[in-house]
Amino acid sequence: MIRPLIAGNWKMNGLQASEAELRSVIDAVKKSDGGADVLICPPATLIARFAEIARGTPVAIGGQDCHAKASGAFTGDVSAEMIADAGGAAVIVGHSERRALHAETDAIVKAKAEAGFRAGLTVIVCVGETESERLAGRTLAVVTGQLEGSLPQGAGAGTLVVAYEPVWAIGTGRTATKDDIAEAHAAIRQRLGERLGSAGQDVRILYGGSVKPDNASEILAVANVNGALVGGASLKAADFLAIVGGVPR
Ligand code: PGA
């Protein structure tokens, strides 16, 4: 069985005082092996501090995005090497907010994912359809197309994670049905197998989009769902821990 991953994406939320939430998560995860790996991706300003606090604990810290280059004249950007240097172990790339608000194409996402591997990070590649794409019956074509275009060279089961996040479910309180999730995850699993061979069977596929304490256990029990990428509900330790507690045993 694949060990699930519950990842928190704090987005542009969190100040130094928020380390209290991190400490609560660490304390609880330390006490009980919840049966899942736990990752928190705070804003870039907090990665180094959070990584210092989490060092030697079962909670890992990651970034929410990285530049494809290791360094250079890219004002405002952060490289994968910088995330690793700050103590980060993972990076999210291709989140729909980056794709939509920063015009990131599959090719850009792929280059960022390869940068993550270059820096020794676990890379979470996000894919997902918009509502109009779903209504047009194009969900699986969009999702597998994004995966095909964004999948980095050198991807292996240990370091690659895919997150299926229907854009219309992010931050809206709406979630895909269990059948819709199963269908998308099966299509992703199949495409991973075609691209990576048997290693594709072990890549973790997370579901994201309004995962909350009250729907987590149902979603996490769906076939080929190997964890969750949690936005809003990851900001409060109690909610996030309830989701971690929802992994199937
Ligand atoms: P949400 O965000 O849980 O707030 O819907 C998920 C995400 O964007 O990763």
C-alpha cells in the first residue's frame, strides 16, 4: 500500500506568529503516527523558520512554487535550490492559481518540476480542469494533457507526486463526487504507468479542492487517492489534523 501524503498549502497566508499552528501540528503528529506523511508549504518567507522548527520531526516543510533556474536576474522569484537551502524538502508546481494568475504553461511547469528534482526536492505537480472544461466533457483530456505536458524528466515514484485539483472545487466548498475523483485519478494512474512503467503505480496522487475535516475520510478512501492537498483547511492546526486523522487504516 502507498503511504498517503497530507500536504497543506498555506498560499499567501501566514506570519511569524503562525508558527504556533505548525508547532501544534508537529506535537500531534509526533504523538500518533497517523499513517500518513505530513507536509506543510508556508509562504516563502516562513520556509527557513518552519524548517528549523520541524527539523527532526515527522513533519516536512515545502515551497509553493519555484523558478526553473537556480539563480539569476529574476526579481521576486525563488529557486528550488533556495527552497532546499532553507531546509525545504518539497515544492508544489503548476498550482491552478499559478497557471491562471501567472500564465504558467505546461512547459513552464515542467521546467519548474525539473528544477525541483535538480535541487533534490519532492515535486508535487498539480493538474485540474476548469468548470467550463468539465461541462464540455473534456475533464480527462485536460487532466491527462496537462500531466503529459508537465511531467518532468527523471520522475520517479519516490520524488514525484501528482495532485488532481479541479479548479472549480478550489476554495469554493464544492468537491468533486467520489465517482468523478475515482475517474480522474484512474486516468492519471494509467498515464503515469504509460510514462513511467511500473514506477507509475507507486506515484502518490493527491486530491485537492475543498478537502475539509468532514469530507476527508470519504475522499481519502477513493481508489487511487493517496492523500490530499489542502488549502483553506490547512491553516488551522485542528482542522488539518482532523484531515490527517481521516486517512484509511
Ligand atoms: P482549498 O485549496 O482546500 O482551499 O480548496 C486547495 C488548493 O488550492 O490546493
